[in-house]
Amino acid sequence: MNTSKIDVAYVAELARLELTDEEKAVFQPQLENIVKYVEKIASVNVDGVPPTLHGHTVVNALREDEVRPSMSRDEALANAPGRTGDEFLLPKIVEGAES
């Protein structure tokens, strides 16, 4: 992965965050360092290591499903940035996808 192509302003736009120029200057090297660390982790040889969900054995992690009171549809949609009828209205988020 080429970390020089990661643009913190673009990532912030995708996350709907408004950043000042000062914040962008602080976050840009931090984001690049995070990606470098992930690349370092990705280079570790894990041949023969079985995939796991937890570092230790988890017992009885599941519970029975039960119906419980929840918020109404109007409550769930109350703070939506956009809605169409009873559904969330979301912007297209996949670039280059055919409509």
C-alpha cells in the first residue's frame, strides 16, 4: 500500500467530518503512521496459525434471542440527515459503481 496516496481531507469528507487546516496537518502524519503500522503487521508470517476470533477461549458467548421493546421508526429516523418515507436517504458511497 502506498501511504502517500492517503488524504486525510478525503477520508474526513467520507466520514462527514469537518476538519480545520490545523487538524488536517496534525492528523495526516498520524494516519500515515497508522497505515505503516498496519503494513508492518501484515508482513508478519502467520503460516500455520489458525484464525481466531478471540485471544482466549470464550464459553457461553451467545444468549437466546428475545423480543424486547425498542425505539419507534420515527425515533430512529429523527436525526437522519435525510429520509424518504420510512427509510434513511443515503448518498451514493461507492465510487465508480454503475447506477
